[in-house]
Amino acid sequence: MSLRSRVAPFADRVLPPAATLAMLVALWCVFVYVPNEQTMGPVQRIFYFHVNCWWAAYLGFFVAAAASGAYLWRGRPEHDWLAQAGVEVGVLFCTMGLVTGPIWARPIWGTWWTWDPRLTMAVILWTIFSVYLVLRSAGREDPEITRYAAVLAVVGILDIPLIMISVRLWRGMHPSVISAPANKGGLEDPRMVTALLVSLVAFALLFVWLLWLRYEGLRLRSEVQVLEDRLGELA
Amino acid sequence: MTATPDHFWFLFSAYAAIWLLLALFLAHLGRRHRVLERELHALEERLRRPGDGNAAPLRE
């Protein structure tokens, strides 16, 4: 019994209700359970999903980079499907992060966007992996394009550590809430930490579910292509 | 900072944007899935055609 056939029943039956339930609990935490933050008021509640959008995006790009590295090494199509699925889901969450950030920034900073180092690096990250998707879309199954895209995914994640350290390195204005103490812009109430962690679980489940759906789609696409080719040969 | 109606509007917009993007992505996945289903049905039809006799060797 292959790993896929052991994982499939769990992924198809357990992940959708688990992700939905976790997301409902996360929404309850964000809108009912946590108190208003003292400085920013209700707008701060965007933070719980905004941060997790970015963590899910990073996870997608890390999966894509690891699978791309494995593809470049072993050349197995399963690794390529996983890489492509990781990038697609990663770009989705990255887009969510890039959209929710300015919505938070407008009432707090007084502007939708500023070329702060972290924001700039985040846009670069989105661009790198969007280029990956354009390459894959234009190159179809061309093995050379697939290899170029794999190299791009491996190199592309080098931007993530830069995003993480950019606030300290270039003294940007983006807040670093997670690493800051409670009295210096960090989470001031334990309920805020709980809401963040519950949202993290919800986003992790949603991420795994979407990754699985996309991986299965790419696997089936490839199987159909093989069958069509063989029918063509037999005709 | 006092919460103004504006602040609730920004909060609503952020969460609406997340759900809208997620819905678009799922719709995109659904569309791809339907295309794949159509292709599978077309393949099945080709296999069922009398005289083809190629059902067995398709899978290794």
C-alpha cells in the first residue's frame, strides 16, 4: 500500500470538516473572545489572520523549494506536482497577506502603502513565485522550463529570511508583534496569544487541505495525459 | 484610540478580502476539476467504442 493511498482517505474525509471547524473557532476567537487592543482598537483584529496568511505562504514556498530541490535531484514527477501545488497555495496566502496589510495600514499609518523594507521584500517574494506560475503556465510540460522553475523556487525562498530580519536590519516601520515584549508593541493579553494560536491551527489545516486538493488535481491531470497519449499511440 | 465606524469597515474589508480570494481559488480548482472530469469521460467513451479493443493495455 503506497503512502498516497494511506493518506488519501484521511485527507479527503477528515481535512475539509477539520479545517472548517477550526476556522469557525478561529473566527469566534478573533471577533468574540479577544479584547480590543488598547492603541489600535478593532482594526488590530486583522492581525490574527494577516500573520497566519504569511506563515501559510512561507510554508507553501518552503514546501515548493524542498520539492523542487528533490525534483532537480531525482527527477520524479511527484516532487514537481508537490512543488507546483506549494507555489499555487503559497501565492494565494501571500496575496491575502498583501491585501490585508494595506487595509490595516490605512487607519493606523494613514497610508495604504509605503516602501518599507519588509513590505518591499514581501512584494518581491510575491513577484518571484508569480513568475514561477507564469513560467509553468507558459511552459506546460516542457522539462527544461520545469527545471528552470524548480531553480527559481529554490532560489526564491532566500527572500523569506530577508523579510524576517528586514525590520531589525533596515529599521523599517512594520511592527514585529511576535518577537516584541507586551509593553513594547507585543501581544498585551494572553487571550490574544490564544486567538493567534487557534488561527494558526486553522490556517495550517486549510493550507494542508488546499495543498492536497491541488496535488491530487495535478496528479490526475498527469494520469489523464498519459492515458490520452497511449490511446493516441494505439489509434 | 477610539473605535470609529471607519475602523469596523476596515476590519470587515480585510476579512471579506480573505474569504473572497479563498472562494475564487476554490472556484478555480472546481473549474479545473470539471475539465478533468470531462476529459476522463471522453477517454471512457473512446474505450467503450466497439472495435477498439484497447482497454486492457492502457494501464501498466
